[in-house]
Amino acid sequence: MKKTIWVVVILIVVSVLAINTPRVTQHVQTVYSVWDDGRVLERLNWQTFVRWWHRLRNENYDGDHRASLTSSPVPATASCPETSFKPPKLVDPRSPKDFGAAGNGKTDDTKAFQAAVDAGDVLVPAGTYLLNQTVVITASHRHIQCEPGVTLKKTVRGNSNMFNYEGPSTGNSLVGCNFVGANPTRIREWDRPGEYDIPVQTNGAVDDFVLAGNSFRDFFGQSMFQTEGQGGGKGAVLVFNSFANCPLYGIALVGSVNGRIAYNLADNCRMGPENNDATQDTGGNVLECNRMVNGGNITGGANGEGGVDYSGNVVRHNILDGGYMQITPPERGKPAKYIDNTCNGCGTE
């Protein structure tokens, strides 16, 4: 009952003070999601309120985080010096429009994308492409890159991915695309329709996969990107992306080793490795120089059973505005290393 009273008070204050203020709906949803997670009283203090109000009134934000290969979400420092990322070079790229894609946001262009990626590297010209089915990539060293002005859109709520990368394969990349789903609300629960509405997934031994400069928002799924289960590959590089509304599973390296998640902006998202099999290696992953806003959490490994060893993973130089760091390993497990992370109004579990 006490939690409910506090939430009612907070919502009344927000409603009175923030009328006609940009982002108010999103911030109310954030407060509710924290309460729904049982953590509102931990965050309820004057410093948190002042910081939230300053961001609400003064932050230049249009409701759409857009990733860029030349813009870091964290200030350049000696620990986080990178300010851009050079994508893999395309070789004789095809356009989906050469295979019949309309790019009008109304006609399903999945078959045209499949034909293009089957033929070789792909350069997507400006347009809105509807992909309500799954594009499957089985080849190695296959690169997909979007030009400015591209939106890859999904309008159905189904348990299907937009892009599946199947192993064994190596050296594939997906760069510079804007992914938009059909979910306008904040995700709070598991096991809902569309829980596997995941934009990009790798299955099996997909090695040295690059995901860079992409924006993801408005999907129903528990993840925005994940490697899948046993033998989830090695050497994945996820950099300079933006992710919004993925607090349950988020950006997940499942059963994957030696990956790098860096320079990403995550809005109400979770990110980190996971392994449910204590006999499988899940180490060597580095999470660094990411910015987490509007809650969510970052972890070097906190889930799993039977003494999962996360001690080979490192979480360093990340900035968290709200949310929490999930540092406690599962029972009999070994924790990751956490180094020099900035935690503004957040907690640890």
C-alpha cells in the first residue's frame, strides 16, 4: 500500500508540474516501470528528482534516439577515446530495389531483401521498407549497409525476427539502419504476444558479427539484439547503436564469447551476456563506454544456473542515468569485473 501511495503522489506532481512539457509521457512510464520492478523507494530522493526535472525541461530530445557512426553517446576521454566507427567495405553491393523492393512503407519488401542478400553485399537506398517476414543470412562475409534516410519497418506483432544470421558463418555486418517496430508502449512483462519480436538475431556459431550505427525502437520483443543459446558465436562487435524500450533482455550475448558492446545509447534497456549452461564458456566479453538512460540495467552476467562463471567479462567506463547495475552472479557463480562506471541516481543488485 505504501508503494501505491508514493506512486500516486509522484504521478500527481508530474501531472501538475509537467503539463505541456516534452517527454512527460515517457517519464511517467519510466516512474511506473521502476515501481513495477519494486525499486521506486530506492530511487525516491531529492537529488533524483532534481536531476530528472533538469533533464525533462532542458534536454534537447525529439523522442527518437538516432544512432550515428560518427557520434559517441559518451564524452571522449582517455578511457573512451573513440568518436567514430569505420564499417566494413562493401564489395559490388546490390540494391533491394534491383530485386523489386518498393521502399514505400506499404508493400512488403522481405522477398526483395532476401534476393539481394542472397546475391551479395547490399546497399539500401533511402526509403521506408516494410519487412514483416524474416530475411535469413547463411553466407559469410555478407555486408548490409543503409544509406541515410532508410527506415526498416515492421507493422505486425508476431514471434518472428526481421534478420536471422545462421551459423556456422563469419564476418557478417549490418550497418547504419533505422529499425522501427509497431509497439508504442513500454514493455514490462515476459510471455506476452510478440515476445520474440526481435529485429536482429544470430543463431549458433556466428563469429565476428558487426552491428554498428543502427537505431532500434518500438518492438514488442524481449530483446533488440541477441545471440542465441548454445554455441552463440564469438567476437561479436556491437558499437555506436541506439536501443529503446528493451528492459527485459535487451542487448544480449547468450552463450557468446569475446564480444564487445561499446559506445551504444540504451534507453530503458538491459544489456549484457548470459549463459544458462555452467559447462560452456561465456567469458571474454567487454561492455564499455555505453550510456544507459531512463532506467534499465547493465550487467557482466547475472543470470543462469549451476555456477555460471562470468569472471572473464569486464564492465567498464559506462554511464548510467537511473536504472541499476546487476552485479550479483547466480548461486555458486563467479561475478564479472566492474571498473570505473558512473552511476547517476542508480543502484546495484
